[in-house]
Amino acid sequence: MVLGHESAGIIVEIGTAVTSLKAGDRVAMEPGVPCRYCRYCIEGKYNLCLNMKFAATPPYNGTLTKYYVLPEDFCHKLPENVSLEEGAVVEPLSVAVHACRKAGIKPSTSVVVFGAGPVGLLCAAVAKAFGASKIINVDIQQSRLDFALKYAATNTFLPSKDGNAIENAKAIIEQNDLGDGADYIIEASGAPSSVFTGIHVARPNATYVQVGCGNDVVEFPIIQMGCMELNVKGCFRYGPGDYNLAIGLLRDQKVSVKELITQMVSFKDAQKAFNDVKNGKGIKTIIKGVEVQ
Amino acid sequence: MQISVVLKKKDDLVFEETPIPTLQTPHDCLIEVKYTGICGSDVHYWTHGSIGKFILEAPMVLGHESAGIIVEIGTAVTSVKVGDRVAMEPGVPCRYCRYCIEGKYNLCLNMKFAATPPYNGTLTKYYVLPEDFCHKLPENVSLEEGAVVEPLSVAVHACRKAGIKPSTSVVVFGAGPVGLLCAAVAKAFGASKIINVDIQQSRLDFALKYAATNTFLPSKDGNAIENAKAIIEQNDLGDGADYIIEASGAPSSIFTGIHVARPNATYVQVGCGNDVVEFPIIQMGNWITSRSKG
């Protein structure tokens, strides 16, 4: 299977019914093509399509190749002031947009984001763009937190390793004057301890969105969730309007992704890039297209 | 003084005299309690002395599922009068905290709930409640039924939170009082498939006569995912249930409940059991069955 699904490219050929794009247009490529016929597609939740063909999810080939076919509406035109390199970060940015929209982040609220990897950082950036006034990135790596503070977080938190989740939650609340707790929790790490802490850092009736994928099964503080009447939501990829909004945020300079691109390699160095990412190097590594110098 | 059912400490349930309460504000009503249902939480305080962070530290009158007759009203009371039969809503919020103001008084930071320490409950003769927490019973609803309004309101809150729509499918885990009432409310809200799940066949037999359209007895050794699959198949639930109301608190039910859900379904946790459970978070969050048609 060909890997890769976070891509941007240039239209080289269009079908006879394509009207919104032309050859030469620079586009962010939305890699999951839904069937448009199942009830989830019809309901406007195409990310849940029962027949989804997603790039680089078996058995469908991905985009780390020269040419790729997508329907017109899954090619999102990039504005003049958004580069193709940034276009390749639109995919994870759309994940963050989907998460923050699902949370329903309002202005002047508090958001705790667990994880300061690419998705956690982007969630903080989108939360900021949505007007959140307190955005706290939580991570176990201090270097990631240092970056997060320069990027979009208003504060960060390094959980104590032996500290229990409830103590960590309490500390986050105290250190950030969160009152009864955070208004929104975006869990972007998948780590069991973060999930646990996340539920405990929430104020009554807060919204918790699970973006991160980690263990299938975790120890979950369900009584806390129940008694506080938390709104816990699953979050999967992105749906209608997310790519548009992501691109809009870049165009309007409400979110910046350039600083997340820490490495750019040529296509022939793809394997090295994969090793680097596997070893946790940098934030976002981009592989140039086959013909890109 | 009035005779009351008092929990002195864990395992020590007695009759004792307690002071007759008096109206505290012009909005208050004095009610003569006529009927009181027993809730699992009353029993839990009796056998464990605490529920979560609520710890019994002094003798407390039990009971909170009551109905009674108004015997005295405060000067500002206009909506009820002496002699009115009312269902008694046992939790009085402060009306000032942000949750009260937001219209979520059940989350009130200063909630005074009957028979949750340290507040006395309703298993006594007279009880005081503000006017708006005395709900007048219609002519055709008896005081006995009035005492079941409290657990029925738990079920109503759960089903409203779920947002149950007509002609949808609802799986209710638990066929105790709350699970049965959730099935009944789901039915009243128009759900067309209502499946009660329980480990006791006798409860399921009752559920089927009561409000459920079908029931399910999980196999004891069967794993949660297999049980979920069976519920879906036996009830033609397609991709899964539209709504899941978990009214048992049992860890295996929670696990099964998440797996019986269709994509984008709503799962409401009503039941209280273990503090912490094994939770299938990937299934909740991210994992969907991709059914590529070759």
C-alpha cells in the first residue's frame, strides 16, 4: 500500500464536469473519499461513511507518489497567501478544526489540551483562533511544552510522573485559576493517564473531546463523568466544512503552521524521514513531491 | 418533634424523634409526607455509610422519593395551597451560583439534597420545600404514583439528555426501577425498538410486559463485544443502536453499551457503579468499521 495522506498539489487534469477548479490550481488534498450514498453521507457526516476510501488506510493507496486522483470537492483551492507546503499541513489542521468545532469552543473560555505533538499544538492554535482565553497544553516532554508556549498555549503543564491523575488535574486547575475546572478538554494524546486527568480537570457540564488514539481500552473515571454531567464526544478525522475553515484560518492568519514544519526532505529521502518521525524528531516532517526540487 | 427513619451511622437504622421543620422563607411550603419510595442510594448509605465524597458524619433522616399534602404555605406562595397533593422534588439549589443561573441547577455547587449528607430526608412526618419544588399532582395521579415521580424524573432527564426521537432504537442497560422507567419514557418519546438488558431473567420478563419491545440476557462468559453484536443482530439494529442508556453502572454493561452503538449515536450514563471502569475509548472516539464493498 502506498503511504501518505497529508498532501497538497497542483491540478494537472480535470474531468468534464469539473467547474470549480482548473489545471494549474494549487490545492490541499482531502484524502478520504466518501460514497455519498450511505445514511451517514446523506446526513452530512461523511467522515463516518460506511464505504469510506481513505488514502493510506488499507486497502487504499496513499499520496506519497507522483499523481493522485480526487473528486473536485475534495480538492480545496489554496489562497494566494498560503503556500503548498502549508497546504500539506491542512490535513492535520482540519483534524484540529473538527475537534474544536465538536467541542464548541466559545470566546473567553478555558481549554486544556492534552498532548503537544502536531495535533495538540494545532488544537491549541484553533482554540486560540476561536477566542479561547486560557489554553493549556499538557505533555510529558518539556521541550514540547517550551514550543507550545511560544506557539499557541497561554500556559503549559508537565504532569509529575508519580503524581496521580487527580492531583495533576487539581494542579492544572489551581495553576491556571480555572475555577470549578476547564470549560473544554481536548484529549490529543491517547495516553491513559491523560484521559483520566482530562475527565478530572473538567468543570461540571464541560465538554471533553477525544481526538487522540492510544490504547483501545483505558481505565475511565465514569462516575466523575456522570456526576459532573460531562459531554464526552468521540472525534474522527474531519467532516463538512473543516477543510474550508482550516484554509480560511491560514488565509486570515489566525493560525500559522509554518513554524510546525521542522523538516523538508526530497522524495528520495522518504525512508529517512519516516525513521526520523518514528524516532520522535521534530514536529512535522514534509516529503517533497517526486518532481519537487 | 416528629418520628423519623434515621441512619445513625453505617448499619444502624432506627426510629428517632427529630424537630418538626418550619418555613424558612416566604417561598417555602410545609408538606405532610404521605408516601416515600426507597432508593438504592438510601440502601447504600445504610450499608456503606457513604457514596463517593458524601460521607455520613452525623445521624441523618433517609428518604427522598416522596409525595405529600401541603399543610402550610409561606406568604409569597401563589402556585400551591393548603390541601394540594404534590410530588416533592428533594434537591433544593441555591439559585445564585453560575450553574443555577445557567439553568443547570442539578449541578448547583451548594445543593441541599434530601438524604445526602448532611441534609435530612423525607422519611418523616413533615418536610419543608420551596414552592417551585412542590409539583402539583393532577386529579388522576395518586399520591402513591407521586412518590415514583422522583425516579421517573431521573429517567426523563436521561431520555431528554439522550434526545430520543420517534422511530429510533434504544438499548437500556439495567432493568431495575430506573432502567424500566427509562424504557417507559423512551417509549413515550416514540422510540420503536426498546431493548432492556439485564442479568436477571425475571427482571427481563417484567420489562417485556412493561415497556421493552425486546430484552437481552448477556451470556455470563460471553465477552462484551459478542454480546453487543448479538443485541444488534437479534433486534435488526443495522449499524447499531441510536441511543444507549446505561442504567446499571456495571462495567460489562458500559463496555457493551459503547459497542452496541452505531456511529454518532448518543450514550447516556445514568447508572452509578464502579468509580473507574475499563472503557473502550477507541471505539467511542475513532474506530469505525470500514466496510469496503469489494
